[in-house]
Amino acid sequence: MEVHCFASDTIKDIESHISEVLNNGQAPSLGIVFTSIKLGIERLSEALGKYGISFLGASTDGEIIANGHGKIVREGTAVVSLIKCDKEVFKVRLFRGDGRSSFDVGREVGRWGASQFSKPGFILVSGGLHADGEGLVNGVLSMTEQDTPVFGGLAGDDKAFKTTFAFSNCEYTDNGVGALVLDRDRIELGGIATSGWIGIGAEKKITKASGNIVYTIDNRSALEVYKKYLNITDDDLPQIGVDYPLMLMREDGSSVLRAVMDVERNSGALIFAGTVPQDSHVRFSSSSGFDAIEHVKKDLEAYSRVFPEADHLILFSCMARHLALGPMVDEEILAAHERWNAPLIGFFTYGEIGKNLTGRCDFFNETFTLAALKEKTTQR
């Protein structure tokens, strides 16, 4: 697997870079693009359709690239990865929501992926602020083996919380999923989701909820609970809800974070990036600052002993990490790039999909979620 990564400020510059790679005799078959909405999603997806390369793309809350030189964290740009590999080891497809639940879309993605390869692995990007990331993951896993690796992120829109996109060649959607499925007999897909966020305040109970919509917490309007606990106004949500997500306690003792994505002002309900079950117990959470970075670095070191080599790294990092850690966020990104000595691109998301501590794929917020790709040297 050969990987060429670059960052660009305009669609014209992206086209120039791709043409240069092709003119130099390289023959990438797969491309990944993470871009600010400022570049124009429709025009970009159309431009990518003329190269004979299968592209998967998402809009962002900031772009990430680490390839040995240049600025790591960017805003208002695009980062692109061009990958040379056998066209038979992957497939790319866009799935539109069309009013369906995220679980049902996930089932279609999983069914399709399982029909392509006997051992599929998935990288997903989801457009739409009301997507339920947990429902999407569970839908995929319902049609595949439970240990199937699934990585990805919810697309962003430069922190506007209005419209987010997934796209491919000549296609885009603000209510659907872009999917890359890999043949794991030929391409290893591994990775890790790690956070370092800590719980704060007293435990609370979700007293009325449906899927990823929470109506009441401790029998009070979810909106009013957020406003009182964080001492904020209506205008502060949903943005501040990403900085202070709910820490959802699982029955097995583990926990995941859930960030607010939208508000139903009339009902006082909050729409989260993933499922928050009724009767579940939650706490507010917050960044632990520099300790969060050290937490990530230790987890990366431990995981590198399990997955020691990679040809390419794809990072899905929560926008809240960038906001909370500021320039220090470079440190955890460089830790991954330098440990595997592999080109890395990624974006700041509204939610992340990856492997939890038990090895099962799940949906998260506030995490540093890394996917690692490695071409196998022998074929079965």
C-alpha cells in the first residue's frame, strides 16, 4: 500500500495535486477527503468524479494531517489521502437516510459489506445532525460478526451545527452514510478509541428518552437541567453541549460519552449524537486537560504492541478535544504519527466510532479514535 497525503485550500489546488500524482506515474485507486464546508461539498464531489479513483469524504470541524512536514491542525481547508492498492480489496458506497432510522441505515451498510467480502472491515462517515451513532454501529454489527471492526466519525460543519455531509464521487448527502468496506483477508484494520474525559458532579437518571432524544433528566426538562447545571442560556446550546457531554454508565461497568447535537426548544428535549436509554444513569463530564493527552499517549503505546505496523492512519477526533486542549492537541496527534511512522489524516468530528476497551466497536464522543490500515504481505 502506497499513501500520498496533502492539504489544500481550494478545489483547484486539490485537482492540481491529484493530477500531479497521476502524471508522476502513480496510480491511486482509493482516495479519502476530509474538508471544510467552505470549499463547497457539491462542487468538490463533482470534481472528484473525473479521476477514476473511488473517494470517500466528509465535512469537518477542522482538518488533521501529519506526514512529516507542515501544519498539523487546519481549519477551512481539505486534507486528502491517495492510496495505491488493489481495487479488489475495497468498495465505496453512499447510503442515503431517506427518513430511515440510523439502525436501519446501518443494517443496509452491514448487509452490503458482508456481501462484498467474507471478512469485512468498515470505515464510515455520517452526514446529518440527527444521526444516532450508536444505532448506526449496532445496525452494521447486526448484519456481520460482532467482532467486525468499524471505525469512523460524524461529519462536522465548522462548528455551525446546521448541516453536515458525507460524500463520494459525484454524490453527497446531508442525511446518510459514506462507507468504505475493506477485505480483511488482504488489508488489516485495527484501532483504538481513547478519551481521558472525567465525570463531574452527582449521578443523574434519564427519566424520559427515545433513542438519542432525551426529554427529561431527574423528571425535569433536559434543556433546563443543562442550563441550570452549566449556568448557561439557550443561545449556548448545542455548542457547549459538546464541551460538557453526559457520561453514560453501561450495565457492564463501562461508560461512553454523549454530546448534545441539537435542541427541541418547544419540548425542552435535547438530541444527542448517540442513544441515551431511558432509566440509564449519567453524569456530566469534562476534559482533564493535559492529563487527557497523557492518557491517550499511554493507550497508544499499549496498542502499538498489539498492532505494531501500519501503512496509513486515519484519525477521528472530537471537536471538543481541539477546543479544550488548544494547541496541545498536536501532541497526541504526533504521538500516533511518530509511533507508527505512517502518514495520517483525519478530522475533528461530532462523534466517533471505534473499538472500546473490551474490543467491541461502539459510538463515542470526546475521544481520540484512531484507525490503522496495514496491507498484508501474503494472501490466502
